[in-house]
Amino acid sequence: MEFKHKSVLLEETIDGLDVKADGIYVDGTLGGAGHAMEVCKKLSAKGRFIGIDQDQDAIIAASERLAAYKQATIIRSNYCYMVPELAARGIHKVNGILLDLGVSSYQLDNEERGFTYRVDAPLDMRMDQRQTLTASDIVNGYEERELYRIIRDYGEDKFAKNIARHIVAARQTKPITTTGELTEIIRQSIPMKMQVKSGHPAKRTFQAIRIELNRELDVLRDSLDGMIDLLDDGGRLCIITFHSLEDRIVKTIFRKNENPCTCPSDFPVCVCGKKSKGRVITRKPILPGEQEMEENPRSKSAKLRIFERVY
């Protein structure tokens, strides 16, 4: 199966990066290299591009697509290791960083990866297949209260308690090993009238399990400060999120780096000594236009936020 993924907010992100021909740019979620290709086109022979992805299928596809660009270096890793990975290659400052979060169209459409609830496949959902823990381990191994917590917090599903209870009851009989089995259990946990109203009943639970398995929110939360420190003066960090929790993390960390002062509001001058690292370019997130949402329904929940480093 060919690695296909339609890059969301492509023009807006490339504009936001404000690519300099001789600059160094990093894509921490390389995927099928849609954004990467547009960055590479703008680079001179002196420019550099580093693409990072933990998915072997993405690495293979991106390597082929970027083969013509000698400026491109591709690394199989998680973007949370961006700072040491770049340092190992002698790079300590960059001019731009891009993250396109969430799951790729290829991962969703490739049935055997177990990300989708639309077909029956093994319960996998690993973004990095070198990882041993799978979605099946979570579904069959987590206690009911833990399942409830992740479905409530990461899936934002109001039927989280019921879904967790049904999962635990079902696995007493036999392990839940496929996406089809899990989908059927979720269907039985949600009233039919709600299923008609709010899209596919399994969507939120599958999202929650995927986020938990791949530690998506922890990785994002723990990486952003280091990325901002990696930026050179005027360097930009562009992040596309697809989930309200991701967006909240990005918004909060961007604001904190713009205004880190912890002094009480009635202090006449700052005494904490915490200095701003730059400015938030996007007061409100950039959203896809009508045409993009029509052509690519998966772009509907996308939000782009941009931070600029200022020394």
C-alpha cells in the first residue's frame, strides 16, 4: 500500500515558517513528506532540512520523495528526541520547526495497523512498530478505572464509564483482539439515539486508546520548550493540532514562553527575572478554508498555531 497523506493547511504552514533559502528546517512528524517537499523546494544548496518520524513506512515513503533533495536528512526517531538527534549531527540552532500532529491518512487507511474502526483488524495502533505495547494490551490489561480515565480525558466521551465497564465485562469471556470486536462492544455501551446524532460511536474511544498508547500528549507537553530553545532569532515553530487537548497544550506553552513572568499582577516591576523567549504570531489559530474541508474532510478539526523566537 502506497503511503498517502494529504497535507493539511499546507500553504498556511509554509507561509508561517517563513523559509529562508540558507536556513535549517526540521519537520518532527515527517509522514509522507508533503510539507517537507515544499520546504525543500525553497532551500538553496546551503540550506538544510531534517525530517523525523518514528514510523518505518513514513521513512521509506519520505526517503523516496525527497531523494532529489541533497539538503534533506531523514531520521527514524520520535520528535521528543529532536534536540539530542540534531546535536549528534552538529546542529544546535534551527530557523524553523514544523509538527503536524495526530495520525496520518496512511495509518488510518492501512487496515493492518489497527488504527481504524471501519474494518476488522488486529488491535495495534502503534505509531512506532518497534514498541512492544499495543492497543490490545491496553484494552485487555488496564483496570476499569484506568480505561474510564483515558476514554473520558483523551476521548472526551460522556459514555466513558459505560464503555469501560462493557470492555471489562467482555474480556472476562475472552480477550478482545480486533478492532471489530472493540467497536461492537462500544456500540453496545452507547444509546442508539446518541449513535445516530454524534458520528461513529467508536471514534472517541479509538482516539483515546491511540493517544494513551503512543503517549501523544506527554510527548508534546515535554518537547515544546526544548524546540523553542532550539530556534534561532526570528525562527518559527508551526504546530498543527487535530484535538482540543493538543491545541490547549500548544496554546498554553506558547503563551508561557511569550510571557513567563510569575510576579504578582500588582508588582510595579518584574523581579522574577524570567524573560520572554518570543511572541505568539497567531492570536487565534489558523483554520482550514471551506474548499480544503470539502476536499479533505479530515482537515476539519485542524488548527495551526505559530510561535516566533526573539532574542
